Amino acid sequence: MDRLRNLLDADLAHGIAHAAEQGAEAGQITAVAKFLYGLVFEATGIHDMGLRFAEPVALSIPDTVVRRSYLAHREAIETAMVGTQLLGVRFAILLRCLPLLALLHVVGAVDGLTDRAIRRSCGGRESASLYHRAKYLQMVVLGLGALVLLVLPGPVDWELFIGLITVLAGVLARLQWTYYKKHL
């Protein structure tokens, strides 16, 4: 539990610093985590149930049964609560990196279209299979990269992971548009 809280603190500090570099407030990072926590635990009443069961007040028989069950699983519930907040913070950091991803994707696409124009004017080879492989591999890289960043059970080196994912997506966008066969 302490390790999970340390991960949350480290990622929250990194997210706030990253948002400050972009001229945004810390609330943009914490708002996503609060929204996700509220959606999972406050909307279902688990948060309020924990607060109510923490008080040493006599309860009705059904509430006593639920209290025993809650207390038996308290550690797992707290782990899920902190994990949900960590997921929200990491998702907010990932959203803050989308402009860089979009920029490198556009640069790769423009460079690929330039190569395509050169290739078409000089009679170079066309390859629909390379176009489709690059297109689908972009989705795999972005999807798996985001999934790994969100659920990695240890500290994340954000600059390395985000840099690698965006550069790889830009290179694949370049390859995709280089071998685009249809007329624009």
C-alpha cells in the first residue's frame, strides 16, 4: 500500500510539473483523478460506506453484516481506491502529451507525402501492404503504449516512454503516407 501511495505521489508531482511547464494549473491533473475516483467509488457509495463504518456507532443488523464484510476487505478496497487515483493521474499526464504526439504525426505524414510525391514522379515502387501494415501498427503502438503507461506497476520514466511512443508513431505515419497509393 505504501509503494502504491509513493507511486501516486511521484506521478502526481511529475504531472503537476509537466502541466506547469505547459502553462496549465495543477487542477487539470487532479481533476481527472478526482473524476475517475468519484465515478467508481463515490457514485457507487463505497466511499460514503467507508466513512460511515469508520465511526464506532451502533448499526442495524444488515449494516453490521456489511461492516464486517467491508472491514474484512478494507485493504483491498483501499488499494483499489489509490490505484484508481493513480490511473486517473497517469491518464491526465498522457492527455497532456497528446499535442506532442499530434505534432510528430503531422510531421511524419507531411514528410511521407513528400516522399510519395517524389516516388510517384520518378516512377518508384508502390506498396499497399506497407501502407496498411504501417497504419495498423500505429494503432498497436499507440494502444499498447498507452496501456503499458497506464497500468505499469512501477515508476514510469515518462520522458523515455512518451518520447519512444511518439517517435515510433511519427516514423510509422511517415511510412504509411509514403506508400499511400490513391490520388489525393
